[in-house]
Amino acid sequence: MRVIAGEAKGRPLKAVPGMNTRPTTDKVKEAMFSMIGPFFDGGQALDLFAGTGGLGIEALSRGIDKAVFVDSDRQSIGIVRINVEAARMQDRAEIYCNTAERALKTLEKRGIAFRLVFLDPPYRMKNADELMLDMASRGLLEEGAVLAVEHESGYRYPERFGGFELRKLALYGETAVAIYDYRPADGQGGASAHEAQ
């Protein structure tokens, strides 16, 4: 595993020991970023089931200003810290050991709005859509935010729900990547991309 492009290109990333995390392969990561980027002009990213932190680090390397990494597993958080330091991104990263649900409540209190969100929960969990709706209701998403959801290829999330619209679904063996755009119909959401700069 490595950083594929941008300022930290080529830096190696450590995997979490054991079988509990399933790091996004370089092939899938490259394909995902070609769909959502490939490069970014600032903004904040949220890597909600961070695992190794590979997706958030890649976003930082490609131009995102700051990234928040959340994972409920202490070992994963330790690896995220190592990888963020290896990529020399520690000044642009916040790393929290917390459940996704609790982290969203905490982030809401800080008034952060994200331009880019990665959701790569364990495949047994099928609640990425509920988490997305929760983020929207808490004002955690910029209007026009992009959300990348990794899930089991045999499962399908709805194409449209609560201001989210599926832009692209791509399959890679057992892995599916669903890219959603967030455009709230009533203009309720976090700050617009313009305001958040």
C-alpha cells in the first residue's frame, strides 16, 4: 500500500495487522480518486471508518486542506497515526478513536462542513445511507459534497435519498464503490463550498 498521487506520492503505508480491517487496494483507490477528483482545491475531508487512513491521506496528498480520521479500533488508530506521520501530513490531520455515530455528534458541535467523505464500514454493516442522512441533518456536509461509499458488491444502496444522488457505481470483484453527490433540495446543509473557504 502506498500513496498513489500528489505531494506524498510513493510513500508506503502500513496495514493494520490481523484480518479485521480490509484496506482499500491501490487499484480501487486509484479508480475511486479518478471518479471524485483526481485532485482537489482545498476543503475538508472525513474518513469515517479510517482503518489504515489510506483514503484520507490520499485526499490530503491530492489537495484537500484538512482531514478528520475516525475509527473505533485502537489498533487501527495507531496505524493511522503512523501512516499520517509517514506521509508528513500530521499538521493537517485530526485522528479520533470513536464510533462513527458518536464522532458525528462531536463534529456537529464544532460546526465543521465536509467537502469529501469516505465511508468504508465493515461489510457486515449496511448503514452507510443512515450515516449519510445523519451527517446531512447535522449540517456536516457542504452543498455539493461528494461521498464515496465502499461496500459489498452484492449489496445496493438507493440511487436517490435525502438530497443524495448516486453519480456512479463501480464494481471491483467483491468490492463496490458508490459515489454520491449531495445537493439538498431546500438548500439546508452545511456551508456552501464558497462560504467554507
